Amino acid sequence: LFLAGCSPAAPNPPDVSLLIQRLDALIPARMRATGAPGVAVALIHDGEVVWSKGYGVADLASGKPVTPDSVFGVASISKTVTAWGVMKLVESGRVDLDAPVGNYLNRWRLPGGDNSLVTIRRLLSHSAGLNTPEYLGHLPGEPLPGIEDVLAFGYGEAAGVQLERTPGSCFAYSDGGYLILQLLIEEVSGEDFSQYMQREILTPLGMNASSFQWRPDIQAQLVTSYSERGTPFPHYQFVEKAPAGLYTTAPDLARFIAAGMKGPEGEPPGRGVLKPATVELMMTPAVEIRGVERLIYAQGYGLGYFTETLPDGRHLVSHMGGNLNGVTEFAAIPASGEGIVVLTSSIAGHELFADVLHAWTNWLGSGDFTLPRAIRFARQVLFSVGLFSGAAALLILLRLAVALPRGQRALRMPKNRLAWLRKAP
């Protein structure tokens, strides 16, 4: 595994206009094949955002088009942005990365005995030994619980947060761990999580169309998400903002990804919000991913980033997000200054972004990375072999589409979603 700053020198990629032409042909075709109503894409080249475009419609009923200004809920990609907020506190000396998180919490305590090994570093890297509750948001009009209530008692079918294994023993993706980090930010900063993140991270990075808050301007631009059958989902809202509640656009998210790289005029990684050494640490593997998950997720996880070494030796960071608000993905090669953002409004969007990412890595000449390779392989199996193997491949695709972004281990939908779907046309 290579550090972001120590990756092999990248070859000069071909003209970015060739990739744009390829995507302009590919994306509409894959939208028709998968039924995804709306997609937004942005490209980072030489450390800056060079292109963004919307495809399809933001809402089938009104026909409003998707544009670069369209807002998507990006689910678990929120964790990467949250990690920057935590590391801002680390840089200022207000929290110690290797201190027990309990040292900073008063409103809630992790149940059990000695929790001294549940450190901030381990929460950021999903190695704190916690269970894996999933947060899919709250239906419009539902009363919203407090962070402490969700941590203590859970919500819907999501359990309260607790230890399940020895901290530091392995990677175990946990939305609950990042909800603890949301509480940490509020306790240490003394302010609302959304306000802190807006002031310290989003606004300084020029992400003016992004927010963890359910603002009127966000609501006005938010795309409608759809099932594979075209059934519209309501706009879910989140108490659990750090693990799943960021609203953003493709260009804004691309600005964030570019901020982790050296800029075209020599601007340092972190862009003055974080130090370059901090960004490099976040993109360095903190825990190895093992077993079957290594074949689906990535080779490792840093502090808010999935990490892996590409077939050509370059270091890649990425993160997927997915819930009933859609399926999203970003990927970047920091040393090369290259990156891509793909936002979809369909829970079937995993197949589409896998093909887009394959086109991007093919243009770079780097070879596919783990997640798109796994999705494309499963699809090939589904269409090329018999019924039994095809069913197994379909199960893999379903798990990738629904379970993977939230760290689930079983394919299920909370009761409140099922109740809503029964009422849906």
C-alpha cells in the first residue's frame, strides 16, 4: 500500500475532452438500460474541477432537468466530509486522535465497561469494534429524535450503538461510529454539527450549494429518487448527519475531492482548511480490509477514505454512498490530480456508476479498482451463466446496491419504508 504522496509518477492521460465525449455517449445509454432517471457527473483534472454535467430529469412528474446545480443526498460520502471536520479539531489541539472518545462526551456514554480503546482514530477508520446500525433517514413529518436517543436506543430497525468486538481487531463498517463523531464535534465545538461543518469545511472550500442542514435552497434543488420500478421515494431527512446526511451537487463534491490534491497553481492539499500532512494521513490505510469484503469494498480504509493500489501501482481513494435517496460514488488518484464524481437518483445507480468509473480508469490506463470491478463481474456472471449462478450474481448486485453503502450484512428494508411503499402508487 502506498501513501498518497509516494505513489509512482502517473503517465500523462489523454485529452480530457476524449473522456467527456465518451461519457456523453455512455451515460444516456446506461440510463436507458438501468432506468436511472437522473445523473450528475463531475471531473477533476490536474487538481481542479474541469467539467460537470447533468443528464436526465430531477423529477419525472415535472420533467425538471438535472443540471450541475441539482442537489443529491450522497449518503455515506458524508463520512469523508465529516472526517475533515474531525481532523480540523485534531489540528487545533482540541481533541487527541488516539484518545478515548469518551473523554470528550457528556451527553451520551458508550455502554459497557472499559471503553478506553474506542479512540477517535478507530472511529474514523471503522475499526473501533462497534456494531453496524444503518441509518436510512426519517420520513417527512416524522418527529426527529435526538442524537443521544439514536445512539442509546436506535431508531426503527437500527439498534443502539454498542461494542461487538475488540477495538482495533478488524474493519467493521459502522454508521454508528460516525454518529458518535457527530456528537463529538457538537460537544467539543459547542455548536450544532451542521453549523460547524458549514463554517469550518464547506464554506472555506467553496461548497456553497452544499449543506448538512435541510435548508429551503437545498429543498428547491433536490432531485427525487426512484426505485428500480420508477416509484418515487420521499425526501428523507437525517438526524444522523455525519454518517449519511450531506446534500451536495456534483461540482461542489468535486471541489471537495480536488481539495485533497495539489492544485493546478501549486495550491497544497487541504487548501488551507487542513494541513497537507493531515490529508496524507487520512488517505493512508489505517486498517486492512480482509476476507470477502476486500473483494467488494477496497484493500483498506484510512480516516474517511477507502484506499487501494491500482493495477498500475497508483494509489486511489474513494467512497460510495447509497440509500433510498440514490447511489453515489467518488474516486480520485491524488498524486495524479485526477478524480471523478458520479451522482444518481436511483437505487439501481450502482451499475451505471460502475460503467462510468470503468470508462474513467480505462481513459487513465490504470485498470479498474475494486468496487466497479466487482459490480461489472457480477453482471457478467448474471448474463453469461445458468440460473443458479445468475441468481447468486443478482444477490451480489442487490447487496452492493443496498447493503454495501450502509455496511449492512443482510438485505432488508426498515418497517417505516415498507409502510410508505405499500401506500405508494
